[in-house]
Amino acid sequence: MLKILLVDDHPVVRFAVRMLLEKGGLNVVGETNNGIDAIQMARQLQPDVILLDIGLPKVDGFQVIDRLRNETQQIKILVLTSQGTSHFALRCQRAGANGFVTKTEDLTGLVEAVNVVGRGYNHFPQADYLDRCQEKADIHQEEATIIRHLSDREMSVLVGLASGLSNKEISLRLVLSEKTISTYKHRLKSKLNARTIIDLIDFARRNQLLD
């Protein structure tokens, strides 16, 4: 029986997913709502699969993937997030995740996805889906190129700002100083040719970067 570590900052989501996984014969050995605990619990519990959200407090999902991949390839990582664009699927794949599922999909297939990843296979959106997303992105090719060249940290700050979080709230989620978040904010404005926070929000919505 596969051992699963569930990481999501929404308790209702964790409850629903846990029930679904256990009904499907999987063993949820632990759950947490933040990235720091996720890393520690992964080391202690040694789960077969981590079901991981991206938008986590303290340490975001990208950092969790990066830190765990620097330690082991044995623990499989399946991203479960509401951020379902090709930008995030491809970024998670490059970061070292083994699969990607969106919360907007029919989650009855989640157990199968976990089992696929647990057996050592990758589970990402079909190539034709990614191609369709890329075709849409090509309409805004310049912006798509900019997004691909943003670092994971810049992407996390952008999503936080576009979601209406303050510099302080983002700094607490990412465990960075407010000054550092301010630096990222100015850097993003420069890269995205944005003059105001409204411009950043419009950019994120236009490119489907928000939940």
C-alpha cells in the first residue's frame, strides 16, 4: 500500500482528498498545511508519494520540490493545485515533480494519478493539451516568453501580489524580509513593463496565473 503525505493549506481540501485517497486504498501517513513541515515530515515519514500544492505558506511548493530533489529521487512528488495552466505544469515538471493534477479536474482520477506516480511513472497533462495551451500562449508570445524566464520565486511573488496579498503577507508566506519582497516587486514591474500593482494583476489574469 502506497504511503502518502498530503500537503495543502486548505483544511477542507485536505479532508476531501484524504477521504478520496483512503477510499481508494491508499495510506495517508501525514498531512500539513505548509512547506517547512512538508520537508521535515517527508524526511521523517519517508512517504512513497507527496501530494503537494504550490501556493503554500512559509516555503512554497517550488521550494519544497527543489529541496527534496536535492536530497532524494525516491520520494515521488505529485502536484495538486488550482493553478492549472501550462506555465505551472511545465514549470513543475522542470523543477523535478513527477506529476501534475489540477483541482478543477474530476478528482475521481486522482487515485489513479497517485498510483501511476507511485509506480515510478510521470503523470502530466497530455501533450495535445499542453500544445493547445501553448497555442493560446503564442497569441501573447512576448508575455509567454517573459513568464518562462521568471524564476520560481518571482512567479510566487507575482501570484501573491496579483492575489491581493500585501508585501508583509507575502514575506511571511515565503519567509523573506519585506525589503526583499519589495525588491522582487520592483523587479517584476520592470520585467513586465508594469507601472502599478493593477498592471501586475491584469498581467497575471491575462495569462491565467491565478487560481
